[in-house]
Amino acid sequence: MFRIDALIREIETLSEGRLTSTPLCGAENVTVRTFAPLNHAAADTVAFLAQSKYRDEAKASQAGVLVISQADSEVMYGEEGPRRPVVITKNPYAWFAYALQIMTRRPMPAGGIREGAHVDPTAKVASSAVIEAGATVAAGAVIGENTRVYPGAYIGEGTVVGDNTIIYANATVYHGCRIGNRVILHSGCVIGADGFGFAPLDGHWVKIPQIGGVTIEDDVEIGANTTIDRGALENTLVRKGSKLDNQIQLGHNCKVGECSVMAACTGVAGSTHIGSHCIIGGAANINGHIEIPDGVSVGPATSLMSWHKGEKAMSGFFPAMGHREFERAAVLVMNLPKMRKQIKELETRLAALQPKG
């Protein structure tokens, strides 16, 4: 069970003071068990209103405590204010996220290297870290305080992993990588595989050894089966606070700025730099060697060949349509070069017919 006043204090700490809360009508003294949807909440649960269109459902909710914004409170309850326990905060959705982190937190087991783990004698493992059975920590690797390496995970030679990081089962971190503090690597992700680098010679391809690494800064989360290639000469870089979804490919020498998010199945070719606070939609295909500025968005399924200066959002997908309709549209697209030539000829002939002087 969780007291609301304790949740409020810890949320403020976790958010480094960015998210404060004001309990009203005795909300601070209420104890709740978990969160629940607005229409299924009970007296021992807390609910939140993230979208104003659900104000009626929120007002009728049986939740023991309701988390809402000041603006929604004024519309719902008027000048008299609420007559039920509520928490007023500027971002109820973020409040929910922090509170749920607290409610679902699993205790860290006692530190130690479990029987069946494979840890090289030259590796340095903090006493509070947990290396589970079946995990491998190679020569010269460093594992920080309160970090947990799950079964089947592999930490390569000379790789450094920070504090309070979670490396889930069967994740692989190659040699010479740096993983920051409070990072989460989900199962199956691969950090530091060779970048796709080959030099052409007389019809053959000569492999270019990839001597860079991968640096993942603090508070980054990498989804299941996502791959981040090591750099050819310098490190591929994911800066602090960024979140990458499942099944993403990040090519060698890419850089992702701070607090950017990237949805599943996105592919980013090598040496592309994505700015800070960017939003990349799922299944986007991003060309190599381009610069994407801070604070912009890329639509889902977009094929991005370059960034147009001054744009804040770019999308390039073609909406789905019936099969026959698509075939007709495809024929039109294929005929565009011919149609363009014909239009140019018509423009020339029309200009010749215009009276002179």
C-alpha cells in the first residue's frame, strides 16, 4: 500500500523538483493499492486524467484519489473546488509514470556473482552488483554499483557499465563500449557489433575494421532486439535521457542527442546526427550522413533522404489505399517524367502563340 503524501515526496525527488503536487481534500492521507482506469477505479486505487475530453469520466470516477491538472480542476469543479481527494499537478501523465515506477519497484537482491556466472578474474565487479547465473563478464570489464546483469547477457572485454543499470537476459555488449548510469538494455539488444563498412575493390568488398566503440550516456533505455553498431573510427553515441524502442537499427558513427525518442523498427544509416528532444516515428528510414536539428519530428514510415532547412516536422509516407487504386496511382507516378516533358513542350508552344510586344 502507498500513502499519497509519500508518493508526492518521492515523485518530486525523482523528477529533481520538476514535478510538484498539491493534495486537496485530504488526499495526502489516503492510502492506495495501485492505479486503475477512470471507469474501473475503486476507493483503494488512484486514477489520473491526462486528456481533457475524459473530464466527465474523471468526475464520476470512484477512485480514492484523482490526479488532475489545475485547468481541468477549474472546469470540473468551478470556483468551489473539488469536494473529493485530488492531487493537482501540471502533468498528470508524468505523475502517473513516476508513481507507477515507485509502485512496481522490485527490491535489488543482495550483490554478488551467482554460481554459474562467468566472470573473468581481471574484470572489476562492484560488491553491490548482481551477476546472474549464465551471464558472462569478459576480461577487463567494469560493472558499477547496484547494476544487475541477467542470465545469458554478455559484457565484452574492456567495456565499462555504470551504476544502477539493468542488462536483461541475452543482451550483448561488445568490447570497448561505455554504458552509463541508470541505463536499461532490454533482452536481445546488441550494442557494439561491427558497423557496415566495406571498401570496393575490383568487384569485391574489403572489410574495414571498426575500431570505434559505442557510448551510451546516463538514463538511456534501449528496447528489445535493437542494434547499435560501433563506430569505424570514433564512437557511436546516444546521449543522456534518450529512449529507443524495440528493433531499431542505429548505424556506425551515428549520434543521437539528449532526450530524443525513437519508435520501433526505425533504421538510421551511418554517420547521421539526430538532435536533442527529437521525436522519430516508427519504421522511419533515415539516410546516412545527414544532420537532423534539435526539437523536430519525423513521421512514421517516413523515408528521409535529407533535412529541409527550417522544417520542424517531416513526413513522407504514402497512405494505404485499395489495391486497384494503388496500381492506377503507381502507373501515374511512373508516367510523370513523360508527362513533365509533354507539359514543357506545351508551355513552349503556348509561349510561341502569345502576341509579341
